Amino acid sequence: MKISILARRQVLRGMMAGSALSVGLPILDCILNESGDAFAATGKPLPERFATWFWGCGLGEGNWVPKAAGADYELPAQLAPLKPFQKRMLLFSGSHIMLDGANNNTHTTGAMGITQGEPNKQFKGSIDTIIGDHIGRGTRFRSIEVGCNGDPGATWSVREGQGRQPAEISPIKLYARIFGPGYADPNAAEFTPDPQVMVRRSVLSGVKEERDALNSKLGAADRAKLDNYFTSLRSLEQNLEVQLQKPDPLESCSKPNPMEGVDKGALSLASEAMARAGIFAQLLAHALACGQTRVVNLALTQGISPLRQEGDSTNHHAYTHEEPIDPVLGYQVKAAIFQKQYMQALHDFVQTMDSIKEGDKSMLDRMLVFAFTDHGAPRLHSVRNYPLMFFGTANGRLKTGMHVPRMGDTTVRIGFTAQQAMGVPTSAWGAGSNRVTTPISEILV
């Protein structure tokens, strides 16, 4: 039987150069229960997290698909940067978005199908919001979205009926949003609610009686409109309620150093976007570790990737259209340079999540990172044979280290499996030929 010898807010105290200092401890085994998935003192489970990671313009031709299925497969050259995480990754190939007679609106149809279960549905709730509504209640931000090359519309996060959620493109502004005014250190001994938050909350509460009175006078259509309007206000109320409560301690939390300087807006060089992605990854990891949110969405580029290499005026998207297939290698060589950079950035994002330790595991072990793109073969801009990846075990609910071919299956089943792994109580997802009721059972524990 494991005996807890430390409090969850235990710190190391000492002196340095005549000044008092304290250092918060990570989540150690001795403060967890025997299974290592909850705090021994309270029985409260360690938080689970979910992330989406998007890159534009697909991944080469079919030569990225491993020749073998299961655990004993060789990672293709285009995925080589992910080799360190191959045993903690699930690679899916062969799945399609079923169009059911609809148009393939390039760079949008496939991504909507993957994230929303239906192609070409602009206001259908996306997988991150579905999972976030299940695991993210009680957090300050229901989700955080970032775009790495300067496009606020790059992410595919959609809240039901509200359209795409805009991405933050400035690391400095994201830092201020998360760790500026309104941030409460979960490991601080004292907690004082922000007076401005208290005022805003009381103003919202004060309109309840008038809202109810107005609602009683309206017809069904107007009541529905009013209900949709106040749904967004209730979300704000819940956010304010969270900020008025002392947060639970999180020993893996540490506030990053303040960020200064001036952000560039839109970026054109791939190297600059990769650097910004690294900064965003660090900020998102700290936000997750400090309990500010449990869902994050990173878009490396928008679907029509405008990134280019230094000294080259042709961008990635143009190469996918214009560059011929190398007859020996079997793919577009210059386009593949971008794809390799993107896979390196994905590796760095996953490694950042893995660097935060929680007991004998890392934050990556307790989360699921879903990496996806907008097309199968980029030259064809197809909605077939998508390269999709999971990283992490969703807190032990997923088997990893496998290539999972899904030839001819709908890609929606992969997203449905992610929801099942994250504990979402749903029995079906998607519509038409993309509707699914069963997950990929062989990868679930």
C-alpha cells in the first residue's frame, strides 16, 4: 500500500544570498495512489488533456504508407523525424472522407470531415469542442487555439453554431492572455479573487429576472434565438465562476518567463513558422500543466500553405500543384522539404508535452494528440488515404506503436475512436456514409 508522505502543495524552502526562496515539487509517486492516476490524499484523478495539431497540404503520395501493418513496421522516410515517438504513436492510413455526391472543396472538405464528422458543415461542433465539453469543465479556458504563420482562421476548432474559433497568432499576446491579469497560480498559498471578475459576474447574474420575463413573452422561434444567445453568455458566466474559485494545486505547473518584444504578423518563411510553433508549444504545455485549459489546438499553417524556403519565391502550396513527381523517388521533392519540416515541428510539439513529468509518467501519457491534415495526396488535393496520427495513450486507454491501415473506411471512425478513448459518452458520430457507431476496437485497451 502506498503511503502519502507529502502534501500536494509541498514545496522545498531555503535561503539563497540572504533571501527566502521556495521551489515547487513535481508530481511525485508518493503523493499519488497505488495506480498512479489520482492524488492519494483526495482521490481526485490527474487531469486528462487533448490536443489537435494541423498542417496543410497533406504528406507526399502513397509512399508515406508503411509496407507492414501492426507493431513491426518501418517508418517511411517522410515520417523520419517522428522516429523517437514511434512506439508511442498510432499511424493511420487508407481512410477516406465519403463525399456522398457533395463537392470536394479543396483544403476545407476533408478537414471538416475529419474534425466535424461531416464534410462541408461550417457550424458543426468539432472533435476538440466535443471532447473539451467532457473533460474541460471547470477550467478557465474551454480551449486555446493558435496559428503559427499568422492566420487567425487557420485552426479547425468549431463550437456548435458559432463557426471557427479564431486562433491567437501572437505568442506575446497569448502569454498575456494566459499568465497575465486573471491568472491564479494553482500552487500559491493565498488566493484573492479579482474584483473586476466579481463585478462582471454580478452584472451577468443581475439580468436573469429580466431575461426570464422576456422569454415568457416570446414565440418559439425567438425563444430559440434568445436561448442560443444566452448559451454563449452562460459560457462566460462559467468562466467567471472558475476565476472566483481557488484552483486545485498542480505540482507540475510552472509559470514561464515573461515574453517581451514585438511579434511579426503573417510569416512567409517556413523556418519562422517552425520557430513560432516551438514557442507556442511551450506556452500551451504550461497552460495545460497549470490547469488553465485541458484542450489546445495548434495549426502550423492554414490549408493553403503560403510558406516558402529562404531564397525561393515559390511557396509550398504552389509546389503541390506545379512540381512534377520525381520518377525515381515517387514524390514531389521540393514539396517534401516542407513536409519534413512539418513533421519535425510535430515531433517538437509532442516532445514538449512529454517533457512535463507527472509521477512516473509524463503529461503526454495522460493525453491524446491528434495530428491531421487537409488532403491525402497533395498533388491531387484528394480526400483519400489520409495520413493521421495519435500520440499518447489517453491515460492508458489506447495501445500505441502500431501502423493501422483502414483501407476504404471513413476517416470519421478515427475521430470517433479518439472520443471513445477520451471517455466521451457517445454512441455515434458523423452523417451519411461517414456515420459510424463502432470505434477501432483493436487499439482500445
